[in-house]
Amino acid sequence: MWGFRDLRPWYDRVAEGDPIGEVWLTGDDCEIATGPHAGKRLAALFESDSAALLGAEAPTPDSPLLIKVIFAKEKLSVQVHPDDKLARKYGEPRGKTECWYALAAEPGAQVAAGLKPGTTLAGIKEEIQAGTLEQSLNVLPVKTGDMVFVDAGTVHAIWPGSILLETQQNCDLTYRMFDYGRQRELHIDKSLEATKLTTRAGKVAPRELADRTVLIDVEYFRVERIGMNGVRTGESLHGVDEESGLAYLFAAAGAGRLTGAGFEPVDLPTRGIVAVPASSPAFVVEDAKAHDGKLELIRITPNWPSKAA
Ligand SMILES: [Zn+2]
């Protein structure tokens, strides 16, 4: 209800009925578009071929990350996600820590992540009733290229003005605290149970390496912006101290093509995503024809909590 009817030029999609707020790139129900598994649901591929996808290090066989593009025309609800421990109490495999990378932002764009110092749970409860919860939120300005970390337990809200690439733990638990009077269900008790008054949420300073910019590297995921300079080998995309594992490649701008021996070339369309499994044969990635020099690659890999950076 808070999205857009027309996603152009981001995606060639115009909604007939309800607006579209989120484009899911790696949801359990996302359909694999190319290759020998074309037509399968992503979750089904994790069920049948988890080790080939994730490598030997993965602690659980299912899909670890949900990656989306978020189009907010109006404010999203003020919400909070549980951490792993609380999610398991409610029968889910994991909680939800997330991050937002601003693919674009209008001047004055803002998001809210975290609570102002001195906020109490009792105060939040009163403000939910009074409809004034926004005044306790820590508001952040957002520019194109910014990365915002939102760890589980952080009270947060996405507001209009930016288009965000969201990477999150693959979990569907959202507790809505305040929804601007819209008629959706609120989860006030559970949201208060999940809320942490102090968290690590906020903007993350980029770390420049010789051949890439590390946008974030935390306990569940690492997100990097990769400079292309022509052709890159799959091997060169791999971090120096990185175990072999699953990597997602997202084209933030331009379009790409992956080629290698033993598989049909794979197109990486603009704002599309390619899953590179742990068992991938050697490949190269380059600009697709007609998109010369424009490919801007975002590489997303899962981290496992035991190997926290
Ligand atoms: Zn969220």
C-alpha cells in the first residue's frame, strides 16, 4: 500500500492493481530464470542442492539471505524484528538483521534507525497510543551510496525519498509498532519484547580496498561495491581470506554477462541478480553489449555468526 504503481525506469513493470513496494530478488518463492534449474523455486534448490550452493561451512542448509529492492512512496510502518534467540522462541529458524544500501536518494531523503538516548519501553508504549512514536526515533539523512545497518531489535522505519537495496537474514518476522492509522494489524507486545533500547544501528563508513569498496561486513552478511574496469574473473571477485561459498551479484547500474566453460552464458540484467554457487566453475563477468562501461556490481555474501568480522 506504500509503494508505486509504476516502477519504471528501475524495473519495466506497471502494476494494474495494488502498488508495488518491494521487488524480491532472492525470496524462497523467487523463480530461477536461467540454467539447468530454470523454473524451480529458490527454496527448492536450497533443499535439493544446499552444499553445492553454500559450501561446506554453512551451519544450516536453507537460504540465508533475502535481498530486495524497496520502493517507498509513503512511509512504511515503524517496526522491529526479533533477534535469533527471540525468533527461535516463536518457532522460526532465525531473526532478522538487515541493512539498506541507497541505490538512489532525493535531496532530504531520510530513514529512521534506532531510538533517541533516554527512550524507555514504557515511553514507547505511551507514544504508540498517542501516535507520537516518531519523535523518539533516531532520524538519518540518506544520500545515494549510503549504507545503513539495522541490527535485530532496532526500532526502524523506511521513509520515502530513497530506493534501497535491502539485504537481510531470510526471516519473515516483522513486528509492527505504529502504522500511521492504516488499518493493518499491530504487534505491540511482541514488538516491545523484541525492542532493544540501544543497538549498533546507523550509517556504516565504506572501507576502500584496492579493487572494491566494502560497504558493510557484519555477522550475517558482507556487501561490496566492485569496480569493474573491463572484465573480472570469478576468482578476482573472491575475497582474499574468503572461504568458497555462495555469492550474489547484483547489477546496480548497467548490465553484465557471465561466461565460462561448461555452462551457457548467463545474463545479469539491470537491477537483476545472479547466484554464484560455492561449486561454480570458473567464469568471467563483463559488461553486456550495449552497456559498455556502465556495469556497477554489488556483491553480497552470507557471513556466519561464528566467523563475525
Ligand atoms: Zn525491517
